[in-house]
Amino acid sequence: MRARGHAGRRGSGSHGLGWVAAGVVGLALIAGPGAAVAQEELVVANQGNDSITVYARTASGDTAPLRTLSGAATGLSAPQGVALDLVHDELVVANAGIGPPSVTVYARTASGNVAPLRTVSGSATGLDAPRGVALDLVHAESVVVNDCSSCNV
């Protein structure tokens, strides 16, 4: 899958990142322009227990998370990739687990057993074990890394 990037084509009037990083291994460390609080957070997708944990950027050792998103209402299912949309203050998660594959979106500071703000899933999406997600905030687009073992590509 090719992703379109625009970092090299920004004009002198640009004052933000075009992409917010999504971790291939389920980590998103936010650095660069945006909300100062989000820049100080490390967001971790926990595939084994269907949760998202958020730590201080400088956390080290046996440190408790700042907040945890987990529970049946969240729709999390083996989350693998995360990205933060600092423009809309949202957390975007790629879910590769059992059941329909999905991308779920939460308020950036969501915690506990809360339902997503919206969910992308279903046969028309082409999602099949999404592993990661990145956001092009300049063009309001999402890019999903899809394992796609059953796709006819």
C-alpha cells in the first residue's frame, strides 16, 4: 500500500504537521505542533487485553498509566495501531481482532469503558485485520495499514 505524503510540498505558510505518527507496534508518541498535553503522552495499544493505555511521555519503569480505555462498550478488539488527531482532539484505533475488523474513534482523553464516537467497519470498507493507522490532517484523510490476508488484490 502506498501512502501519500505532503511534507515536501508545504508552502511557507504551513504551520503544522501533515502526518501524526501511528505505531506499527501499537505505539504513538506525539511530537511536534499541536496540543501541548498530547505532546507529553505516549499512547499504547494493548492487543492482548483489548485496551489502550496512556503514559507520560517520560514514563520509565513500573509506572501506572495516566488513563486506560477498555471494556466491552469500547469496541476495542486486538487494537494494533493508534494515531492522535490533534486538530479534532481524537484518538483513532485500528482493531484487528475477532469479529468485524474496524477503526474506532474516541475523544483523545477518553478513559474507562466508553463507546467510540464513531466506528468504520463492514464489508464495503475492505478492512481485513487493520494493523496501523495514520492521519493526513492537511487533507482530512486516514490511511489504514491492512493485513488483508483474505483480500483479492
